[in-house]
Amino acid sequence: MKKHKFIFIVGGVMSGVGKGIACASIGKILQSRGFRINPIKIDPYLNVDAGTMNPKEHGEVFVLSSGLECDQDMGNYERFLDVELLSENYMTNGMVFKTVIDRERSLGYNGKCVEPLFHIVEESLSRIQTSVKKSGADITIVEIGGTVGEYQNALFVEAARTMKLRNPNDVIFVLVSYLPIPHMIGEMKTKPTQYAIRTMNSYGVNPDIIIARAERPLDEQRKRKIADFGNIPYQNIISAPDANTIYEVPLNFEKFGLDEIILRLLHQKSKIKSDMLGWRKMVQKASSAKQDVSIAIIGKYFKTGDYVLSDVYISVIESLKHAAYLLDCNPKIEWLDSLDFEEQESSIEMLRAFDGVLVPGGFGSRGIEGKIKAIQYVREQNIPYFGLCYGMQLALIEYARHKLGIEDAHTTEVNRRTKHPVIDILPEQIEKLAAKDYGGSMRLGAYPAILQKGTIAYEAYTRSKNGRWSSNDPQSDSFTVRERHRHRYEVNPEYIEQFKKDGVVFSGTSPDRVLMEIMELSRSEHPFFLGTQFHPEFTGSLLHPHPLFTAFVEACIARQSSSR
Ligand code: GLN
């Protein structure tokens, strides 16, 4: 049997330097050499999944088809590799500990003393092996979250060491480290990276490759220093300066021959000549785009202390970029806090300056009246609007209040006692979801939606040449897509007829037609006003921009040429 190969990627010096992008990029260049890649992310926190974490703490919660709520890096892997990942591609300390403790409680260890340094390590390895089996891949890339030397991820580094010990020719280590250039000195410093290598050594492993992240390229002298001190071949130190877009990173790696270096270390021969043509074309489109398209995202999770946090909506932002690049445009994205629209009466007018407005998913009551006000404005002013999940629910509440004349229309998420719950929890949904044992009433993961012919959504999906969305019989009057969900509330069926009578088109529904998946206004009413109950931002990629994002950005571009 062919031996499976493993690349363990750890971070040095500090977090947030693009370890996830480095993993995805390594995956991409190896994929382009004909290898099937299985990326795994290990997060060191104790949460059993990312679902319960506040976005301000954790950034975006990414949702897999399976419904698993996980780290945003999983989104990067899917967007770079164009693969659909499984729950087995993700683990947290919490998941691993829970399995071991549950097993211990049910006497699964036959009276043995259960210890982290053996049982947790073995459970981590066994999870990695399960993922390898399910993936059918050639190479698994394991990203160990956090920074080397932390107490929290030490057992995973230990697992990696064990794997290397058992399969010396099939496992390599990559250290993604940071080289600061302190302003006062103006010189790039290698010492923190040297310490990171030493820390790795204290676990019994040496990095085979260093990805040297820094503001600027690494020079020969420093490269030599890292190689000598780190006991690593000179050519295996890869300079990784800041890039204009994350999508340039695989191309930079390829330029250094990183694919060849890795394959040599893993005793593999590349299967085909590198095929990064389509990727390179998109990156070129991004860098040569002349026209700007300005889009406002109205959210509430942007501010943390004195900083603005756009990580919370990373999949939305990347999806907008993909669509803009495809259409040869430069996306100019601005983050607006919906609370500002509640506090300052006149500021709503500023939305006129944008080519389009997007309201992403969200939870709870804070800031929603500001969002509703913004939605009313863009609907009345014919500004393209795209609502995702909460963004669709709020669009319907706005429509009910101002077009159907139901003044107190609301969602029961915010007002349990509203007389007009146009958005509500459906009792039969609670039962169905409870049976799936998601531990709550959240609808999570991929579900099918049937699209109605002649609508904006139908046109967008069927027109896209993307394999992921175009598997239907062209003779049929409907078209089925599978999209990912993360919500508890639904459009209340009692109001659907009223909405329809007044011009709302429900262009996508669940196959039994009970749940409303997409709402839109016809083109004669508005240039582009569309909302989805699901999260299309989780299923697009650079090579396959999501059709609804493409349709939205197209409408935004069209607004530039029409008189405002
Ligand atoms: N809060 C809404 C719900 O639970 C929308 C969720 C979301 O936007 N992801 O239904």
C-alpha cells in the first residue's frame, strides 16, 4: 500500500502571521502537482466546537457541509483547494479531551490510569488517521493552532513527534515564523525565530522548512543565519513577505520551488507539471483591475477596543473579492456599524455613496433597528442590496413594516411577544433538528433548496459555469442547490401569501416548500434586492466565485453606469 504523507505546520514567535494561509498555499501548490490534499486544523481551545464563541473573541465561525461549526481557517482551506471538508478535518482540545473522558467514564480503558501524555496524544493520532482514511488523499497537512512553546498545544506537537518517530520518511515539519523589523532599529531580527526553533527542538523535533514571514523579503545574510543556527538546509528557508492578496502566496511559494522541496523531503515525485494557470489568471485580474466597486457591509462586530475587526466576516469579504476579481474590479469594502444609524438620524444618507450594501448574518437585538433603517433606505433608493441570513430576515421585517403596513412586524428572536412574528421558530423545525441531535435548535450545515425558474437567483446559479452548482436537468423547471445554514429562526409560513401578494418573490425554498430559502424583488421593482436564509459565503472560492455574489457585484457595477 502506498504510504500516506504528513506535513505538520506549527507557528513560531506569534500568532496571526498567516499560518492558515501558509497551510492552504502549501496545499494548493502540492495539489497543482497532482496530489490529493487533506488539510486538518487542530485548535488548542477547550470549546468542543466554535459555535458558542463570541465572534469578537474568535473571529468568524465557519460552517462545514456536515454542520460542524469551526475555525475560519477551514474556510481558507476550502477556498484555496476547492474541496468540501468533513468534520474529521477539524479538532479542538475540547473534542479530544471529551472523547477520552467520556470513554473513561464508560469504562472504556479497562481500569487503566488515563493520562494526557498518552491517551490524549493517541486520541489525536487516531482522529488524524480517521480523517486520512475518509479523505482518500495522498498528503495530509496538519495545522497545529497557536504558537510553539505554548502549554495549550503541546500535546499536539507531541502527537506530531510520535507520528514522525513511527514514520520517519513520511512526516515533515514546517515552522511558520515571524521576523520583526522594529521601527527604531529598522533591521530585520532573526533571534525570535531562532528561539522558536530551539523551542521545537525541546519537543524532540527540528523543522525541515522555515516559512519566514515578515513585512519585507528575507535577505541572504539572515537566511544563512537561520539555516546555520537552526540546523536546516539553506534552501529550505522560504522568504514570505507580506503579499497584496492572500491569493498571491501560493504563487510566491512556487517561485521558490517549495513544492519541489517538500516533495523531495517526502520522497515523492510530482505527478504532473504545475497547473496554476487558472489561479494565476485570477490573481492577475485582481492586480490589474482598474475599476473600483464600493460596497458597504453593515454589521455590529467590528469594533474591539480601539481596533476594527474584519475577521468576523472573512468569508463574506473573500466572496466579494472573488466576484469582483472575476468581473475585473477592485472591491472597496467599508465596514459600517449599524448602531451609528440608530444614533445619528442623518447618517443614513451616506449609503448613497456606495454601489451596493450587504447585511451579513447576526444574532440578537443590538444594532438591528439600524440595519432595518439601512435596508429601508437602500430599497427605496434602488441601491443594490444583498442580505445574508439575518440580512434576509431583517429585509422581510422591513418590508412587512413599511410595505405591508404591519408596523410591529418583528422576529421572535428579539421580541417574543410581538403580535406579528414574520420571523419565528417553527415548532416542526425544533422537532426535526432535535432528532438530529445538534444539541440545540440551530439549523446547521448543507440543505437543498429548489430554485424557481425566471428569478434572479435561478438565472445566477444556472448561468455560472461552476460544477459545484450546475448538476441539474436543463429540461426541468426547477434547479436544486445545496447551501450551508446556521440559524434558528425561519420565515413564518403564515405571512408568506401576504408577502407574495405584495411583490416579494421566494425564489428558493426547501424541497417540501415549507422553508423560505431565498427572497428577492423582481428587477422591475428594484435593480437587485435579494436575501438568502443560508450562507452563500461559505461555498465560493477564488476559482469558483459564488454566483449570487457575482450577480450582486454585477448589479453594483451597473449602478455606477446608471445615473445616481
Ligand atoms: N439570528 C438569526 C437566526 O438565528 C440569523 C442567524 C444568522 O444570521 N446566522 O435565525
